[in-house]
Amino acid sequence: MDLSLLLPDHFQFTDQHIGESTIQIGLIATQNVGCCPACQTPANQVHSFYQRTLTDLPICGKAVSLRVHLRKFFCRNSNCTRKIFAQTAPAYFCPYDRRLNRAEQPLQAIALQTGARPAARLCALTSQPVNYSTLLRISHKTVVQTQHMPKRVGVDTFAFRKGRRYGAILIDLDRHQPIDVLPNREGKTLEDWLGLHPGIELITRDRSSVYANAITTACPQAVQVADRWHLLANLSEVMERFLDTQERTSTSQSWQLCQHLIRLGQTCH
Ligand SMILES: [Zn+2]
């Protein structure tokens, strides 16, 4: 099997191992000149070699991994803080990445279309096993481009990692598309974002005062709407708390009615 035509430019094929479900390909970089990332000075004095393992697109249903041998160079610029730097190939992979750019792009598209967990299951079926948390990280690299200035938006809390780190997501309600993700759920951050997006006429939000105060401060002209999901969620929580205080045996009829309402609310979520 001649794999050379499928490989990145400036890499030479060294060996291959074809297993039952995987293909391992050895490569060595052919460029013997590097560019220091700190001072941009070209260098050709080799310090050592190092190896990286990168995932590529699957071939014939087999997962492909590349064992890439790269150089480390001395930086001879006496004013530079870097004395040694590693060779890279940014056209094909980024520093610290574990897969080629061309293998990451389809994963990003699948994750954005389906969500991280369904995407992980789909990728496993297409010989691209990847953890859902990795898919989340890949999704976060997406550059959201918007030329459109939204008029009606929704803001809600967004979990980067459930229970650990939260942000806020902004949705364009007219286009039904996410338009931005804020690094936290603090009111000041939302205020700053709204300051950069004038002309918003309507904002849906949860019922907490954090977002409400931020919206009132940044764009007092906007109509604020408590969204249906949070209204129903709050209704269910209040009714469950109320029912917990009641004697179930003595209020059977009202108890059944309330349970029915809770189920109805949960279904509408
Ligand atoms: Zn340098």
C-alpha cells in the first residue's frame, strides 16, 4: 500500500504497521530549517529529535495514527529568551494538538451539529474514537463569525464543565443560532457584551437577578422576557417543595392533581 500520496507535505515515509483495526505510519520531517517561535530567527543547528503521535483521518475503516519525528533546534539569537525550540508544521497540526488539522475539522463539525456525547458515539462508529470532553474542547475552538447585529437574543448559563466551570451562551432568537459564549456568568461580563452589541430590542433570560440587572444597566430599552423553560422549571420546583410539606394520605385528590401538573411541566421542558 503506497501511502505517500496521502501524507502531509515535507514529511518522508519511514515505516508502517497495519493491524486489525489500526494503521500506524512512521514519518520524519524533511525540512532541516526551523523558525524560532519567540524571535522568528531561522535556525538549522539540530539539538535533538523528538517524536509526536498524531491521529489522522481513518482509512478503509481503520484508525490511523502518525508517529512523526521532528527536530529540536538551537536558537542562536543571543537576545532571544528561547535557547531551544521544537520544529512544528502549523499547516498540518498545532502545538500540543494530538491530531492533524484535517482530522479535527470533521470532528468539530459533527460535535457542533449533534452535541459532544452523540458526536462521540458517531465518531466511534466511523473509526475515530474520541472522548466527549475532547469534542467539547474542539468545539470551543470554533470561531463564531457574525456580521449580523442581533435584535432579539436569549442568554442562559452554559456549562464548560458541569459542576466546575460555567459561562453564558448568547442565542440569536431570529436565526436560532448561538452567537457567542461568555467566559463566566457574571453580570459585568454580560454588560460588556451588550455594550458591544447596541440595538438589541428583546432579551430572554432566566429569573435570576444577575442577568436582569446587567440587562437593565446595559440596555434599559430592551424588553426582558423570562423564558418558558425556566418558568416551568421554577413552577415544578415550587410545587414539589409545597407537596413535600403536605400529608399525602389526607389530600389524595389535590396531591394527584399537583403530581399531574408537575409531570406536565416536566414534559414541556
Ligand atoms: Zn529565538
